[in-house]
Amino acid sequence: MHRFLYLALAAGLLPACPAAAQTSSAPATAVAPATYIVTGRVTDRTTGQGLPGVTVVVKGTSIGVSTQANGTYQIEVPKSGKALVFSSIGFALKEVKLNGQQVVDVGLSADSKQLSEVVVTGTKGRAAGIRIRGSVSKSPSADMAAYGRPYFPQPEPGAGDTYASVAENGFRSAQKEPLSTFSIDVDAASYSNVRRFLQQGQLPPPEAVRVEEMLNYFQYDYPQPAATAAEPFRVITEQAQCPWNPQHQLVQVALQARRLATDKLPPANLVFLIDVSGSMDGPDRLGLVQQGLKLLVQQLRPQDKVALVVYAGAAGIVLPPTAGSEKATILRAIDNLSAGGSTAGGEGLRLAYDVARQNFNAQGNNRVIICTDGDFNVGEQSDSAMERLIVQQRESGVFLTALGVGRGNYQDQKMELLADKGNGNYAYLDNLDEARRVLVSQFGGTLFTLAQDVKLQVEFNPARVREYRLVGYENRLLAAEDFNNDRKDAGELGSGHTVTALYEIVPVGAPTTVDALKYQPAPATTPALASAELLTVKLRYKEPRGTMSRLLALPLSGVARPLADASENLRFAAAVAQFGMLLRQSEHRGTATYEATARLADGARRFDPEGYRAELVRLVRLAQGLQPAPVVGAR
């Protein structure tokens, strides 16, 4: 068991740096390379699907990588390497001997024993802690023989992390409260954080599960805006039967932003603000940030500029603004970063904004990207102080992206606050593949804003809707009057981004547990009204540097289709929302089960360009296996 633990926790290990080039005045002679590259794909032997997040380690060394979303990997292997070891929660460990081959494809078999060895000890199986059954080696020499270094038990995943406590949205009367208003949210940090917990054999705390961020993690097959459209996005609506309560309906409201090619994006003025305090020490923290930034550097164009600001006990500039063509210079600065000291987060933010303003490009994309575990312990520490600082700075036209890393002291609440108040977005990097997704695959959406202060307001027709409930977006709710207030801050929409929101609708005439009202007339249900509009979606947005908003309105009519006849987009979004409600133990989860959720998601995977929908099905199965067994004799 200790071998499995070590390899599972090694998922954040990064490839070893290439051997340094040697120089000599002697005539050039052929020298055998000290390393070679091995590539391959890891799949589930039962389904043939690629497995993401599998740890691949050169046996006897600390050289390791994680597989990407489709199960592929690439690792640099020393000539002395004897074997590769493949491990993942829920699968049997597999070792493959090396004899110089450059392609190693493997299939992993499910191993229920591993999951049974993880015993959840917190309330209702939550993240209060885990206890591992089985023996742990007491002999450092035995660990050295197996792994190349001693094994040290790691802190419990999630112990010490902090999350905001948010009350789940309940049902609202369409007659008394016909308007539902909220700011869009394109953050996706919650999903990758939930994935981190599950892949470590632990259920996430309910507060870590934000359904809207899980919904918006995935790509959907929405149509692009028309080439002639004035708006930089398209609005899509659809209604169908609700899977967790068949007597209710589910309405999907979605936005698809125009996708711009990287070479068509405006010049970028990027300032990376990197936490190098002591809490960032480790391959899954500063090491992961460094490797992610190296991937981003390869996407830079000559017209782009990058600066590096670091903060620990104090803040400083380690790389002044440098053109994207100077990749070697930027990479050297990234390689030279090291962690140590306390965390002067406020001072670092001020310096980063100063650098961004000094090099402001009026025609470009000006952004500070903060990379941290959020553990600010020097300077501005309270959320209110950080909020005031960010709100003051965003008026300059410099946006903010927050990239979170680490575990055990991760400050999710503070990271979300930074991004929300800084006109930006927030992602959590749980492995190198997620860094690639955020900083390479979604380069434009992460770092370039098409529309800002985007607000949605849905008006429900009480003749057709008795009650409604917005699924998620609890910390994005706005007052009805905020919709027309252009001074009210809201979310940003980047190139290629999608936004998906779901409403659970109780139609007029559906069964109710409440007695009919004596002094109010019952809503009319004539055929004419039944065929009338169900709702109207209104949307306001501003240009990236605009001050006046534009208004769009789109009604939704017709009747709800059976779930089986709904689009794949709606069915998959419904599966994601249902998964989130199960993890949160939502009182509104109705008849939802993990088994039904896995089937629903598995039946909506035709559009899955990078394999993340297949990954969701696997995570649902993992969560199902991690549910605590019922207590014998419990009533």
C-alpha cells in the first residue's frame, strides 16, 4: 500500500531537466545521449478510454509525469532506467520493463481493493481526514530500494484548505419574484479541485463544490456567433425534462463567445506575479507553476511582452517586460525561481499592477496573472483589505487572472475573491495537463476579454412557471436593480469561452405539497397561456474598455421535450449539475444517484474533443466507490 501511496502522490512530479550541454575544444565526436524520450497512452482495459492523471514514474528515481486528458504522456528517461511504473487511484499498479523502446502503451485494470483501503473518517464521509489501512514501511533503506528515496507520509489531502460557506439556492415563486439576476462566471477552479480530491481517494468538502464552475469547465458544442453579428457571442436556450425530478423541467441558458485565433489576438502585456514564499515549495506548487509558464512561453508572439514579479517577505521584479521573441531569456528567469520566506501578497500585487500600468498597451490585453496557494500572511490579509486593493487597481484597465496551486493550506476563498474583484478569471492547477489546458489550449479565453460586466436576467411567466431555482451561481447573484446599473461589476467573457446556466422549473399544474391559497386566484392554465412564452432572457454587457452597457433580449417558448430527446449539450450539463448536487448532498438532488449520473454523462459524450467528458464519467464512478458504507443498525 505504501508504494501505491507514494506513486499516487507523485502525480505532481515534473520531468527532469535535459542534461546540460557539454562543450570541448577537442574535435567533435558522437556522444550517446544520457536520456531518451518515451511516449505512450494509458487506457482503461475494460473500456479502452484514455485515462487522465495517471502517474508515470521511472522506477528508482523521482522522475515522473501525469497523463493528459486523453491518456497520453511523454517522459524523459535516463539510459539507466530499468522500468516505468504506472499508478492511479482505483486501478492496479503496473510496471513495464524498459529495454530502450520509445513507445510504451499500457492498459490498467480496475482494482477495487485499493479503494477499499481508503477509509473516510470525517462526518458523512467528507474531508475531515482519511485513514489508510495497511502497513507502511518503517525502513528507509527499503524505501530507497523501491523508490530511490525514503517515503514520508504526506499530509491529509485538503486538511487546512479554506472555502467560503455558501447557502444553496432554493425555489422562488414566479408570481412573487419573477426576476432572477446574476453575473456570469467562467471560472473552472472548482472542478479541477474536486478532481484532485477524488483522484487522491477522498470526497471533497461540500463547500469546495461550486456547480456553476463544474458546468463551465467543459466544452460544449454550441454554435459560434454569426460572422455578421454585432455581439461577440451567441445566446442559446433549451428546455427539457429534469433528470432528478421528472415532474419538473430543466432550462438551459448558454453563451458562446466568438473564438479568435491566437495570431488574431491583440498584443499582450502580461505580468506574472509569482508567490515564492515557503508555502509554495514543492513540485505541485512552484514547480508546477514553473512548468506551466514554460508551456505558455511557447505561445508568445514577438508583439507580446512578459514580466515576472515575485513576492515572499518582500516583492521584487526578476524579469522586466520582455518581448515574446526573447523566449530563452524568459525561460531562464522562470528556471531561477525558488521558494522561501513569508508572504507579502499585498505588496506584490501593487508592484505587479505598477509594472503593468507602466507598460500599458491601449490597443492590447493588459493583465496581471497571480500564481499562488493564496496563503497571504504578511500585509493585507483580510478579504476586505484585498478587495479594496483590487477594486482600486482594476480601474486602470489592467485585468487579473488567478492561478491556484497546492493543498493543505489552499485558500480557495481568497483566490476566488481576487479574480472576481479584479475583472478576471480563476483556475486551479492540479497537474501539468491542467496548466496546459488553461495556459495553452485556452490561451485566448484565459488571457483576453471580449466582453466585460456581463449580466443575465431571466423573467419568468407565472402563467407557465410556478417556481424556479437557479442551479449554482450562489455567489454571483445580483439584485434586480443591479441589472441596469452600469456601475455594478459583473463577470468577464473571454475568446471562445462558454457560459452555461441551468434553471429547475416547477411548471404550473405540477403536484405540490402546499395547500392551495385561499385568497389568491389560481394561475390561469388556458391553452393560449400554456403555449405562451415560458421566460425571457435579458443580457447586458460592455466592450472590454467600455463604460456603457448594451442590452439583448431573447424569449423562450414551446414545451419541454423528454430528456432523451434533448440535445447532447443539455444532457451532459444536466449530468454535471447532478454530480455536483450529489457531492454537495443537496436537498434538491431528488432521485439522483451516482449510477444514473454516470449513465447520463456516458450517453452524452459524442462531442468530447479532449476526453474530459470521459474523465467525468470516471470521476463519478470514483465518487460512487468512496461513499461511506451505511452504519449497521442505523435508523
